[in-house]
Amino acid sequence: MMAIAFGGEDAVAAAARPHAETVHEDVMHLIFDGESAVAERASSLRVELGHWLTGLQVAPERVYDVVLATYEALANAVEHAYASDHGPGTLDLFANYVSATGRIEVTIRDRGAWSVHEPDSTRGRGVPLMHALADSTSVTSDDEGTTVRLVWNAPA
């Protein structure tokens, strides 16, 4: 389910974001909540995020970084979060853009139990790539799933 909210407390409340924070009128939100954690949907979310950022007139280089880092987090949720389950789980994608500063924050959340793969020289580059592309990256896991938070501060 997608929701696009444009600023203000009412927009966040209407989107039913569970951990709403104080927002100002110049904050734009893109919310996908409870999406199917399958590769095709992750690809679609990547495209939607790119269109949304482009529509907000974010610089193309910044759009590329945000979309690539976000897709890595989405792909990890698809591949690792529900590997031991019998069907696909769900994931959420929340994005905020502060037009006054250019700051972008993206949060990807799953509700699965992380599955670790055997070491392989062709794997394991997603999280380091997220760290390289974003100004701030955090990955936290607990019994309720994994949350990846990516932040790009105001452009130089």
C-alpha cells in the first residue's frame, strides 16, 4: 500500500505511520507499508522511489545514490529476512525529503528472522555499499525484524 504525504502532522497521521515524528510543512513523505517481500516488488519500489525523488527535483547524482542504497536494503530484506519461512513476508519503505535543506531519510523494515549465507567472495557487498553511498547508515535487528536507516544530509 502506498501513500504520499506532503507535510504536516495530519499527513503523517493519515498515513498511519507507527512512529510518527514531529514534521514541518516542508517535509515530503513516501510511504509503502506492508509490501510483499519479493524481488519483483523490491524492483518496483526502487522505480517508484526514483520517480518520486526526480519529481521533487533532487539532483540526478543524489537520486542514483539513494535509489541504489535503498535497493540494496530492499534486496537484503527479500533474500535474508524470510528465507526460512514458507512464503514471502512483508517489508516497509518510508522516505522523507526536507525541501528546505535537501536532507533525505529512507527507512526499510522487515519482520523476518535474518538468514545468514555461507561466506562467498561474490556476496556481502550490500551493507558496505549502503555505508559508502549514504551519509549515515544504521542496521538494527531484533526479534521483530530488521530496520535499515539511510540518511543523506543537505548537499554540499
